[in-house]
Amino acid sequence: MSDGTKPVILKDAVYSRQEAAEALGVSLSTLQRLIDQGYLRASRPAGVRRIFIQGSSIFEMLSRTEVERSV
């Protein structure tokens, strides 16, 4: 988002790669790496170029990852 705030992630919503990257605060290449390495589930219907990411998949990935906190 242009005002510097991250969009809210909703469990039942479906996001594009760009929207998911913005919500997570990562680049598109990092998001693609998360998908390729199996951390984040995405779907691509047959015959469609776009990749879709469910909000629930984002929450699942976040719940399985460990957050580093600076001291």
C-alpha cells in the first residue's frame, strides 16, 4: 500500500502474489521462494496464469514459523 500500512489478512480471502507479498512485507521473489520451498501454499487453476493464495494458507505458514526477536 502506498501509505506504508500493510493490508489486513483475512482467513477466507484470496490474494494475488502482489497482495500477499505486500501483506507479509516481503518482495515478490521472496514470496515465490516461500511457495517453491513449500512454506506457503498457492493454487493455479488449469489454463489460468495467475496464482492465488488463500488467507488461511498465510496464517498456517505464520503459525509454523519462528519469529526472531531482537533484544
